[in-house]
Amino acid sequence: MRKQAAKKLPLAPDPRFNDKLVTRFVNNVMEQGKKSIAYRIFYDAIDRVSQITGENGYEVWKKALNNVTPAVEVRSRRIGGATFQIPSEVRADRKVSLSIKWLVRYAGERNGKSMAEKLANEIVAASKGEGAAFKKKEDTHRMAEANKAFSHFRV
């Protein structure tokens, strides 16, 4: 057993926006350790977003991330031989993590030529309250609402 929780390594802010959240997002876009390619994909996507919307792409991305962030989720818990889906609040760190993962995942599943194009389209959709990532958040909230009756099992 561990005597102590693992220390979180500090993230370096990204070069263009000087934001640690961007670095965190890029780390999720990154595949096979190719960070420079991940940065290029992200920055191209942000530029495309600003072309599509006519607004600041960075602000639209932040709004999209905010729209996709869940407040509650369901966790499985086994009680008396039956498994219940128990709604629980999401930790602040996990909220951000889930929203980033959902945006990247559903962007990858979209139709389009490049990942930058797919990511840009998913960001625009999420900022408007549409798209698969936003739908995932809505489904998560709906599931928690449906299982509210079991919230007294919460630990």
C-alpha cells in the first residue's frame, strides 16, 4: 500500500495562450508522445473556430469546455447483492478531465479530413450546446436524475 498519494506534476503553460488548461487539453489530444503535432492540431482547430464563428477561438473553446463539464455522475455500488447506480457530485479536477476527454473523443469520432477540422467542428457545436460531447453531458445528468432515489446510499 502507498503511504502517500502520488504528487501531481506541475504543468507548463502553453506557448501561445500561456494557459495550463490548454496544455492539459493538448496532452489528451496527443498520441504516441507527439506533443508538437498535438499542439499544431489544437492551434489549427482554434484558428478554424475563429474563422467559422468570427469570434475569438480561444474564448469559444473555453465556452465549449464549460458547456461540456458535468456537475453530477452516477457511480456503481454493490449493496445487498444488487448493483445500484448512485448519483454523486463530480470533483472539480475530474469535471475538467471528463469534459476534455469527451471533447477529444467525440471530435475523433466525427466525419472530416483532419483531426484539427473535426476538433474545430466539435468545439463550435459544444459552444452552441450541440454535438456529441454536450449530449454525453446531458445523458450523464439525465442518468443521475433518474437514479436520484438511490442517493441515500451515497458514501
